[in-house]
Amino acid sequence: PFSGDFRGAEHHILGNSMRLENVGKIVKSERWKTKLSVDDQEVVARIVRAYIERHRGHPLADILGRYVPESRQ
């Protein structure tokens, strides 16, 4: 089982700013809700919906479907 302590094992998470911060546990961040504009959030949601449509039945599509909002249109 994963303890949540990503520093507990030797590995690299390139491109992930958490590796440079003094954080010992992976924590849920919802900063994107305040950092991304509503329009940007809709662009991401539209791309995710297109992925789901193209990959119906794929495990990732099923997971994403739980989180992507319905279209505003």
C-alpha cells in the first residue's frame, strides 16, 4: 500500500513542482478552481469530453466521466 509519502522512495518526478517543495505527503489541490478562468475550465472540460467520446469504455474515460462537468451549451 502507498503511504502517501512520495519522498519515502528514491525516484524523480520531473516537471512536478512538489519535488522541490518541503512537502512530505501528496495532498489534494484544487488551486486550479481559482487559477483557471471559467473559460479555461470549459476548454479543459471540452477536451476531456471529446476524449471520453472517442474512448468509450476505457477505464480512464470512465474515471474522467465522474469529474467532468456537463457542457454549458
